[in-house]
Amino acid sequence: MKKWEKLPESFRNDAVKEYYDILASRPVNLFAKRLFDILVGIIVLAVTWPFMLIIAVWIKLDSKGTVFFRQKRVTKYGRVFRIFKFRTMVSDAEKLGTQVTVTHDARVTGAGKFLRKCRLDELPQVFNVLIGDMSFVGTRPEVERYVNEYTDEMMATLLMPAGITSLASIRFKDEEKLLDGANDPDKTYVNEVLPRKMEYNLEYLKKFSIFYDIKLMFMTFFAVLK
């Protein structure tokens, strides 16, 4: 981890310091987390690349547009990166609606419905993990506009790399349903959903260990099966 005085100014507040001290006291777990990401990332890529190839062909046949969805997200220390995901919506979907998705969203493609349900659209994020932009477990990466709404305490979630899965992802795996019927899905997400998800994300920081990460990965697996 960076030294406290080297963190961006927006991080250096009393609320973040509590979580910083917790993580700084666990250097072995932080090292193990990165090593785990690299080793498991290589294994996942070796096992899933044939399936990713099949999915890529399906996406191209199903609708016009690119195979991958690349969007700017925010990760550790507020750094912006471009996430890899399989495209599950029509091209230029963000110009046709909000940045959050609701149930029966007309922008979601036929292939996209299945990929989202099984979370297969997130398989390409293994590339982000290997690069170091993300981890298998951690706070889901948000777009900049939502990060700009973070409270001082929420900034603590950016002390670690963004994750493919998290306790919040498991608890809010049906997030789209929570936004159904909202007059302004973006506003509802920022004011109601995001704060609740952040409670789980902050809880994760307090409990962080490599063994807890492994536990959350198994929880995610069973949640997807369910």
C-alpha cells in the first residue's frame, strides 16, 4: 500500500484512516491476494478461453456491434481504467438510457439476457485481473459519475483494487429488480442502492483476508447456481 501521506488528498480523512490502518496491518494478506489473483487468473483463462470464443461468436451473430463492452471505471486510489465485459446491450446503449439497467431493459440483447443471468458477461474481466486493474474479490468498479457521489467513508473502498465479485454483489445480484418502476433509476441508485451496497463493501474491508476472499468466491459460485 502507498504511505498515508502519498494518498490522493480526497482519501486523507479520518473516516478513511480507520480502514487504511486495518489494511496496512495485513501486508501478508495483501501480497497473497495479488499472488492468488495472478495464479487463479491464469487458470481461469486457460479453462475458459474456448467458451469465451463461443460467446464472442454468439454476440456477433446476435446483434450488430463489438464483442466487448469497454467502459471507464474507477479502481484503486481513484485510478480510471477501461473494463472488459462481453457486450450485452445494443450499440451506444448509454446514449439511449441511463447507466444502470432495469429488468426487461429494451437495450439488452437476446444473448445479453442469458449472459447477464449467469454473469458470463464478466468473464473477460480476468484480463483486468491479470493486468492489475482489478481483483477477483473487491468493490465492484463504478463509473466516475457515481464515484463523485461517494462520502468520505466510501472513499475507503478505493484503497483496494476493484473486484469482479463482492459481498455486495452477492446480496444485490438482483439489483435490476430494485430499480424497476423508479422514475429516475440513476437517482434511485445513488440515493438508495449505492449506500446499501457500500455498507457491505466497508464491512469487507474490516474482515479482509485471503481466506475471506476465497469464501466470497465460493459464495458467488453458489449464488449464481441458485
